Amino acid sequence: MSEEIKLLKGNEAIAHAAIRYGADGYFGYPITPQSEIMETLMALKPWESTGMVVLQAESEVAAINMVYGGAGSGKAVMTSSSSPGVSLKQEGMSYLAGTELPALIVNVMRGGPGLGTIQPSQADYFQAVKGGGHGDYKVITLAPSSVQEMADFVYLGFDLAFKYRNPAIILADGIIGQMMEKVILPPVRQRRTEEEIRTQCPWALQGKPKGRKPNILTSLELSPAVMEDNNLRFQAKYREIEKNEVRYEAIDCDDADYIIVAFGSLARICLKAQEMARGEGIKVGILRPITLWPFPSDIIAEYAKKVKGIISIELNAGQMVEDIRLAVNGAIDVKFYGRLGGIVPTPDEILDVIKKEYIK
Amino acid sequence: MKKEIIVAGFGGQGILSLGKILAHAGLIEGKEVTWMPSYGPEQRGGTANVTVILSDDRISSPVLNSYDVVVVLNQPSLDRFENDVKPGGTIIYDSYGIRHTPTRKDINIYRIDAMDEAIDMGNARAFNMLVLGGILKVCPVVNTESIVSSLKESLAERLHKLIPENEKAILRGMEIIKAEQEI
Amino acid sequence: MAKIAGAVEVNKERCKGCNLCVTACPANVLSLHEKEVNDKGYHYAYMKNQDKCIGCASCGYVCPDGCITVYKVKL
Amino acid sequence: MDIKDIIKPENIVYEKPRLMNDNPMHYCPGCSHGVVHKIVAELVDEMGLEEKTIGIAPVGCAVFAYNYLDIDWIEAAHGRAPAVATAIKRLNPDKFVFTYQGDGDLAAIGTAETIHACNRGENIVIIFINNGIYGMTGGQMAPTTLLGMKTSTCPYGRTAELNGFPLKISNILAQLDGTCYITRQSVHNAASIRKTKAAIKKAIENSMARKGTSLVEVVSTCNAGWKMTPDDANKWMEENMFEKYPLGDIKNTVD
């Protein structure tokens, strides 16, 4: 199997990509709008082909702790859920970060708070990029805006997670999860052998050979001095990730008077609005952060010096806009437009917002 | 080329699979495609719709406020989407249960009595394929061979015996669609 | 019946003076030091009546901290 | 006979297990944990499993078990050890994977994980220390605290009206089709320690032979939490705990 073109839902693409990546395990719990991920995995039965373990856990809490255990043994393991379920996973994610274990978590966001709605939302931005659980930690956050990226980011997410021994999130939403698009499935990789895990992840639990010290994976440290050192090490790693791993897409920004910053599915809708605006002679560009953490602050700060306006458009009450404002540091007034509760704005609506804000 | 299509009706009418077969045919022809359903409990009753975009170029928004082709299969959908047809665009409606028909003067209006036909054929499952045939007749966005290949890939193996039946329904749909207003 | 001689070594710095070994001993061999303590301040166990030890290792089994090594010879 | 002739390496009949290291254990004097740790260390060594063993440490007093036994360990969040073990065992089916959990961890906050791991018949060993109290946090009520027993959160004694009943979780787990061996043992004297060791050995054999989930409950003392001397705690346990938690096999479908 080299590359393969398929028509897939975003959720299905995640499942296909996980198997092709050579993931060792998936542990999940059903919740709308992401249940197709586990359903697809169960239908594809990868345990018969690649040996990948797929297990429906008793809860999101159990699922993320299965991921924690699997990751501890050096395996490429993942889970997926939607907003309320991801809240439950925060305990495990904090442990993954505190124990420096690689893992992939998919959040196909729906509207909240509480049980909320099953319709799409981006209201878990803060939860994803600011840590989410207890303690000072960061999770690499990838925001796909196409079904293709749902597949590609399984690879990118796992690769970054292992490169930095840090959990990574694919922060999608109900639109990307449920829509179907053409996907070029990435090339098949083999699952790593025990020997490869031994060399690549010398920290992994594999049973202690005579002569090696025990591998002990824990986030617990009662000595404040050592705990501070641990935290400083994490922070140094986070600075390294911020330096190396920022990803974004800038569309027609170089001659733009106004820049829309938007991520995920909403960036696609904004792109249509941008095309319409250009059609009317309004010079709008789109800046789409692909990594929400690390956030593309530098490029936004650069554009802030050149353009007349920046507006953040989100499916929430204004979360990413705070990071944009931090990035521009007062150089320009950053406006915000958002829809809540599962409402998705149309391209027309966004064009009207641009006109209302800037073309008076 | 870019066609933005929405199909709307009741849940359970096979709207999502209609859209999927159309999108898959586009994929077979090397087009960019996007299939965006309304999702949630409406799949099991109430209203459902699916937006299908086929394009030679990268597709921006999967969510639209106007369409080249609007296919409405019940009164609420007709009322909801008639105004979203682009000027010069096309609306296709099934007359079954329709009390008031489209009134816009700036669009093409086609009627397909697919529900009646499905009942006459004694095959309620043929309904969505009749509609698909009608769509392809007035908006030949993909060719029929691609649709047949798409059926093979979209349907589970155990349903492949139904492909000839589906093909027949598609061809029949092409025959029964009628122009009411062409601009 | 062969006569048996046993002996016990207590890692006195590891011992926490819990007294479980003293209680477990069927031959009344062990005791806690009444006056002496180890670096942690525990009255550690020692062989008070060495000649009575039969090397049964009951003290070793019950010692939670693994402080006790038991020896046994058949005479 | 001179003691020097007795204290010779060749005459050793009992010593600290090889896999238990020299780190001083943080447990209170007389705590049952150390005894169970020794049994695990002995069995891993005797059964030749050192290179295959992965332990899951709990939250609670045994949180630092990984500091004392020289095997690979991972620290689980409170109650989640069976879920952590599930994945490790499924992804590494030839390894010996065990959890070591207290009553609060296993039977309160981790009840769901415990029941479902057992119900799936995960091929793991669960070592369950039941001392009827939360030791690490300072002696609060546990799900297994006896009626009338005083703890810092039931200072006048546990009452059924306020706190419900002591939870016999091992008996519940024995009802599940996924478990193959559930036994209740203790470690208060040499004989009971030998029995517990035999039980844990059987549990390990079951897990390596993929017979399902095995659980060994060790009814234990927490003399500090119970505010007794270690000797008195053992007596109190025999007189009170064993009545509610009688020793012996609860389920054995293997032999």
C-alpha cells in the first residue's frame, strides 16, 4: 500500500491514518460527533493486519489512562473524544505531560459548557492550548481544517509527540469530523519493533533486563527542589517547541489591508468570505494557525505592523483573540467575531462583519 | 468548474447516501469534493440535508449560504432553501406533499415525482436514486459511468446485487424529471 | 532428631523497632533494645537469647522492612 | 556452637529479597505493605520474571513502591491502575503486569476501572491491600472501613446511616466472568505470609497463562491509622476484620 485516495469523513480519516501510521493502540469511549473514529477502527480490525490494539474503554477517564499505560511502554497510542469527554481526560493528560509521555489525543469539539450541544464549536481552545488540567504544562495542539489534515496530523501529532516526549492534541470540530472530502492517505509505516522501542525510547517500560536500572515513570516528586527542576526542564522543552514547531498558513496576507485569523473548519468558511471580499475589491487575507500551541505569534506581530485591521473569528466567545492580542502587544486594535452554542456562521455573514467593522 | 449543491428533505430518505454517491463519483473523476451533512438526531427523522461541492480547484467553505443547485424533497426544505438558490441557479423539487411550489422567476425550476414513481415501482428504496438521476439530467456534473463505479465503492459488498436496480432507478429519474421554468 | 542451631542478623539501621519479629519468634530469641536506638531513633531488634534460635525464619517473614537475615545449621 | 560458625553465607535460610533494594521504606513501623512488597520481589525473582515485569503503583501509601522494588514501574493516577495495566498488558502480552492498590484506590475512586478490567478478564494480577482506612492522607474513612470503626472522617465510628456499609469488593469481583481467581489472605504471621505468597504465585501463573484476571486481597493492618501498636493491630485485625473479610479463596476457576 503506497498512497491511496479515498472519500472519507474526517473521523474516518483519523482511523485510517492511525492504522497506516503504525499506531500500536487506540482506547476510546463513544461520544458524538466523533464516534466514527472507534467505529471505523473496529470495522477495519487492524489487530488482524498490523497488530494494533483497539479497545472500547468503560469511560473517557479509563481510556486516557490506558493511553498513559500504553505510552509508558513506549507504544504509539491514542484516544479520541469530544468536549465533555475531553474534560474527563484532563487528569490523564496532566499525568502524560508530567511524566513526559508521548500520546495523541483527538478532540472533535462540540458546543458547551456542560453537556452542551453536539453541533460544532471551538470553545475548547483555552482548554487545549493553556494546559487544560492541573499543573504548568503545554500540549502540542494541531488544528486541522480539512479531512486531509485530519489524516496528516495523525502522523504529525505522533511524530511531534515522540520527538518531544509530550502529548499532542488534534483539535478538530464537528464539521471536520463529520464532513467527507477527498483524502490522499499517507504512506504506510510499520509498527515499531520491541528492539526499535528499546533504542528510540530507552525510558519505556519493557521489563528490566539485568544490569539496567529500573525504568520508573512517575510525575510524583515530593522534594520541591527536584520538582522545580522537573518543571524547569518541561519549560525549557516548551520553549524549544515554540522555537521549532510553529505552523500556519497565510493566504493573500502580503498585500492585505485586513487579516482574518481563524483556525480549523472556520478558517475554510472565512476563506470563502475572503474570496468574496477580494471579488468586491476589499483586500482581505487569512492567517490560519495550524499549531494553536505553539501559537504563530511572531508572524501575526509582523503583519500587525503592516495592515489596517486584524480580526479573530471563532466558534466561541473570544478565546484565540487573547493570544492574538498578546502577539500584537497593542500595535493594532484586534477585533473579534464569534458564534456560540453550535451555530456556524455562513461566508456571507463573515463578509458582512468585515464590511461593518472596516468598510463603513 | 465548481458546483455547489444541497439536497434537503426528511431523515431516512437516503439523502446522505445520495450525496455520498455523487461526491464519490466526483472523486473518481479527479475532482475536489466536499460532503457536509447536517448531523445528529435528525438522521433518524425530522429534516436532514447534505451539501455536496464538486470543483476542479481547492474548495474553501464546506458551509454555504447559496447554491448552484438546490434539491428539496419536502415542503419545509423548499421553504427553507428556495431563497438560497443563486440567481440563474436551479431548484429541483419532489411534488409529493408539496402545497406551494417555487415562485422565484430568476432560477430554473424542475419537478421530479420521485416519490410517486418509487411507490409505482414498488421500491421505496429507489427514491434517492430516482432523485440522483434527475439531478444528473439537469446538472451533469459527473458522467453516468462514474456514478456506477461510485455505487460499487459506496455500497457494502453485500448490497452489490442491488447495483443494477439502482442504475435502473437513476436512468428512470433522468426520464421523469420535468422542466417547469427554464431561464 | 538432628539438633538445629540458628542465628539472626538484624540490619539495625533499617529496623524500625515495630516488634513484630519479637512477637513472631516461637523461641523467645528476639527483643528490642531497651536503651539503644539507631540513627533514626528506633529501638532496634537484637538477639537476646541466641542459643535458643532454631532458624525458623518466622521473624524474617514478618519483618516488613527486610531487616532480618536468618541462618541455620544442622548439628 | 559459636555464632560465627552459624552466620555464614551458606547457612542463610532467609534474607531480604534481591529485588528489594536498600532504600529505606517510608512505611510506618510494622506496616503490612513491606511484607507484601517482599513477597512480590521474591516471586518475580524466583519465577524468572525480572525482565518481564511491569508494576503499576497506586496513589496511597504504596505510591512509592517503585522506590523499593527494582523492576520497571509506572505511577498511576488515583484509582486508574487497572486501566493503565489493561493497556500495558494488551500491548505487551508476554509481560507480567500487576497493579498494587489500596482499598480507597481500588474500591472507591477506581471502582469502575477495577470492575471493568476484571470483567474484560484482563490477564493482569491485582494485589489489593485492604486495611480499612486511607493511610497516606492521614486516616480517613475507606470504603472497607468497618461499621463502628473510627477514622478522621468518621470520628464517632462509621455508621450505615451516614456512610453505608463496608464494601466487600472482592466478592463482587468474583461474580464477574472475567475473573479466574479471587482470594483473600493476610500477612500477620509466618503461616499466613506463606499462604499469601502461594496465592500471588498462582495469580501470576494465571496471568502468564492468560486465564483471566486474578486478584489477591490482603487484609492488612494500618497500625498508625488505627492508632495501635503493630502487635495490637494484628490482634484487632484477627478479631474484627476477619469476621467481615473472612480469609480464603472466593473464586478459583483454574484448579
